[in-house]
Amino acid sequence: MDIIQFLSQFFYRIRYWLLWGSLIVTGLVIYFTQFLPFNYTVNSSLYAGVTNSTTIDGNATIVSINSTFDNLIHIAKSKGTLESVSLRLLATNLVYGDEWKDNMYIQANHYRQLMQMVPKEVLALVDRSSLDKTIENLKKYRKEDSNNFVYSLYSRPYPFYSFQALSTIVVKRLGTSDLIDITYTSSDPGITQNTIKILEDELIKAYEILRFSATNNVIAYFEEQVRIAKKKLTEEEDDLMHYNIDKGVINYEEQTKALANMKYSTDDRYTNVLREHESAKALLKELEEKMEIRAKLIRTNSNLLQELAKVSSLNEKIMEQEIFISDKEHVNNADLQKNKEELRKAEEKISHLSDNLDEYGFSKEGVGINDMVVQWLNALVTEARTKAELKVMDKRLEEIRDDYREKSPVGTQVNRKERAIGIAEDTYREQLRGLSDAHLKLQNIKMSTANLQIIAPPEFPLTDNGRRRMLYIIAAFVGSLIFITGYFLIIELLDRTLRDADRSHRLTGLPVLAAFNGISNLKYRGFLKACNRLAASYCCRQLNNYLHPNHPTVINLLSMEPREGKTFLSKYFLNYWKTEGLKVRIVQYGVDFETNTKQYVQAQQLSDFWQKNEAEETPNIILIEYPAICSATLPMPVLQKSDFNLLVANACRLWGKDDDTRLKPLKEGLGDTPLFLYLNNADREVVESFTGELPPHTPVHSFFSRLAQLGLTSKKAAVK
């Protein structure tokens, strides 16, 4: 409740500031707002179709919805988009504007203002028969130069066409829907509508360009990469082809497999022939040892030697033909069959040579030698045959080894080149896949971008918004009240001026006995003395409680600074107590006693520095006016023995830290002796908080006084 009362008294105290301050501010706003222009607002809605967009295969797209809407809003608010809107809007107004008649594009007064700004060189670019041509001319004319009209019109704070004006366009998403709302307000209905139209058109075009340009760049990149990958793959394949031609490789794996099989079969055959050759040689050696002379005769036979040479030659031919001809072709090869037939005849001829040799019938051991000759001849033929076969097979094995030496590095190179072809082919496939994905993304973007449609086109506003003049007036009135209240509330909380009883008690820590009007109130100067008498009488009545009936009551009048009004107050106190029949003696420093004497400084009681004349009557009250605490010493024992101490302070003065420093030892020295604060030169409301309503008693003043004290239902009526 104390807070409420404080607020009520606070507002009562600043009532004139609130009244006149708010009226002056509101009056100024009323005067200046009469020149405000009319405003027209145009709305339009775009359907983005982001949350419900589908891909080319009918599946829902996975996109960042918030980022997509942010992109659309930022594109619409970007400088590039607004610059295009400014140029097209300027061209539209220059082409369709009329100097004396309002139309759907621009009002006549705004067109006249525009024509006053546009230089002649720009007017020469206007083609009233073609808006597109005018736009192209202005685009060619525009350049980043402060003297360029089109550039400066957008960059400087001109109405309708500048970035500052166009940036007031509001572009926002409606909740969580797929709708984008565009709102613009300006003082020309036609310009407002056309600005929204042009902005929507520029937004759709800019969005399509940005979306498609990125994907088109990706497609161009993959197309170039596909071309490079295909070229690389062709080069690798051609390199492998030429290498196979140079090395005679048709199918390396099959060829190496056939070569290995050939080597294994040749090795086996070579082993068999070598075994047969060694067997024949051993048999010949053994038979020759047994036959001795017979063998020598046979060896020296020329026919035998010729046939043996023939057998050896035929065996070489047959072996070569059998090695280089497959098994299936042996039967059909005429040369091979002919050589075999001749070999058979030569072997038969050698076997018949033994029939003509009949020199001995038996050996020396008595054994038959005919069979031995036959065996010897067969062994001799076998040796010749196997020797020829070994010769051919040695040659063939050397050729096979040469093939091995040639084919071994070929395989490594072929594998390396095939690996390179595989890598190039994989790269080619990846680039093709990327190109395919980019084309698919392009189609998806086309489908999603096609959803950016105007569903609520901007309409020409037929009525204005009102100039919001009343809103400005109300805002000025309320704002001035809030400002004045806040200003004085801050002062109320921070100010260290004594002013009223509550603040004085809070700052000094002393109880406030009463307050006095002083002589500064000009409004009620005709009632000033009456008010002062009432204030003094209230104070005196409070002091009467401390009067002694049998001996004089000593009341000390103190002050922190000089000229606080002690002498002025003592006269009013004297006059009031006289009306009550009390004798008052006023004792003043500098008149009745001196403050710069030893008796005063070391005084233990009042009589040490002042004594009344014997001719004077003994007073009931002695008012002692001491000098200011800041300029003289106070005899503390005398103050302690007094009956009452009254500290007089000017209500308009600052209570500083030095005052706290001086008051603290005074309070400690007085102890239980009463020490009260008395406010002098206080406001009328402060005095009335002690004395009640002061004259003149007007109804208005009484009403507001009751309100300040929360007397909301009180009535001024005497009780009968």
C-alpha cells in the first residue's frame, strides 16, 4: 500500500509536467502529421510447391524446405533483383506515365516529379511504342558512375526506385505452407502494384537461372569429362591393339596355354626318344663287342651306310612334320605319309642286307649269329632314327624357349594395358552415370521450378490505408507520458535533494518534525503568511510536548550550512508562543554570545557563554540559534543538557556525503537528547502532509489533494 501511495503522490507532484509536456508534444505531432502522404498496400502470393514437389519418376523429392524458402526470400530481397525491378519500373513509368492524368501505372503528380528529375539524355532513350526497347536502352545507358542517372536513382534515397524504398518490400513465408506472401506499401497505387508484378517476374526468372545454371554447369562438366574419358579409353584400346599386332598376340591366355601344353608334350616325347636313343646305343655297343669282325664288315658296307643316312634324313623330316602338324592332320598329309613309306622301305632294305652276309654262321662261342645281326641292324636303325629325332627336337625346344622368353614380358604388358583399359572404362562409366544423374536432376528442377506460380496476383488498390495520423498522435501522447514519468522517476530514485519528509528521513536518518513553506511560492503569495503561521503553529504544538512547567525549556536551532532560515523560523515560533502566553527568549550567536571565545568552545553549560540580564523575566522557552556546523564548533555538553535540538535544513538543498560526515558525530554526541529535522522552504504539498490542506481551500485543489492521498471515496462534510 505504501508503494501505491508513493506512486499517487509522485504523479500528483509531476501533474503539471505530465499535462503540459504531453499536450505540447501531441500538438506538435498533430501539426506535422497533417503533411503525411497517403499510403497504398498491395499483397500477392506465390505458390512454391516445395513440400509437395515430385521427381520425374513420381517420387517425392527430399529437399531442405527451410533453405529453399530462405533462398527464395533472399533472392527477392537481393540488390541484384531489386536493381532490375528499379530499372524496369522506371522504364514502365516513363513509357506509360501521363503528366495530367492518373493511370494504372503512375499518378500524374508523381510523374511530373519524375520528369523534373530525369535528364534529357535519358528521356531520349524512351520509346513509348515499346517497353522492351526502352528497358534495353536504359540497360545500355546504365553504368556504375555517380553522374549516371539510372545508377544514382537506385543507389541514392529517391522514392519508389531506390534500394532504400524497394527494401521495404516484405517477403515472408505464410506459416508452414507452400505460400510466399509479398507485401509493399507506397504513396502511389499504380507504382505499388507494378512493383509487386515486376518483382514476382524477376524472382521467378532469377530463381530459374540460379537453379538451372548450377545444374547446366554440372552437365557441361560431365559432358567434358565423358569426352575426355572416352578419348582416353579409345587410346588405351588402340594401344593394346597395336601391341598385340606387333607381338603377334591373338588370345594371350589361349596362346600361352597351347605353348605350355606343347612344351610339356615335347619334353615328354624328347625324354622318350632320348631313352630309346640311349637304349639303342647301349645295345649296339654290346652287340658289337660280341660280333667284332662281322660288325666291322657290315659297318664298312657302303650300301648300309647310304641306307642309314637315308633313314636318318627321313626321320628328321618326319619328326619336323609331326611336331608342326596336329594329330588330326597326320593322316591327310601326303608328304608325311610319303616320307614314312620311304622310311619303312629303307629299314626293310637294311634288314635284308644281312641275308647277303654269310661269312660266318656261328660265333666262336658256338652261338647263332644271324639273330644277332638282325638285332644289331635294328639297333643301328633305331640309333640313327632317334639321333635325327633328338636333333629336330632340340631345335624345337630352343624355339619353344625363345617363345617363352618373348611371351613372358608380353603377358605383363598385356595385363597392364588391360588394367589401364579397365580403369579408363570404369571412369567412362562413372562419368556417364554422373551425366545421367545431372540430366535427371535438371528435369526434376524443371518440374519443381514449374510449381513457382502466382496464385494471388497483385491488384490495383482502390482505397488508401489512411495516413495513420491518429496512430502517430496516440503514440506521441502515450510516449510523452511515459518519457516524462520515466525521467522524473529516475530523478526520484537517484536525487539526493531533501525535498520531502520521506526522502529526508531516508537520507539523514533523522525523524522529520515538520515542514515550513518559506517565501518561494509565488502562486499563493497572497496566502503566504497565513500558511507560514499554520506551519509554525504545527511545529510549536509538537514542541509543546517537551516544555517544562517549572524551569525554562532550552531548544537549540541548528543547521549544517549558513542561511538555512533559523532566524526566520524563530520569529514565527516566537509569535505563536506569545499567542499561547508563553515567554520566549531568542539567543542568537554573534548578538548574545561570541563563538570564537574560550568560554564558548569549552562550555559545559549554557551559563558559561550566556546569561540573561537580571532585569529580564525568566522565560518559559529559550531558543538558542547556533552557527552552522560547517563553520563553527558546537559545545556538545551544552547541547546534551538541552531539552530539544532542532536541525533546520533547506528542503531544496543537496544532502551530500560531507553532511553525513558532520551529522554522525553530532548524533553520537547527543545520545538520548532529542534531535529532529525541520524542513524549511519546502513545497506546499510537503507542508500539507503535516498541517493538512492550506489556504486557499478551493474545490479543485481539495479534490486533487484527496486523490494524491488515495481518498478515492472520501467526502468533505461535517457531522451533525
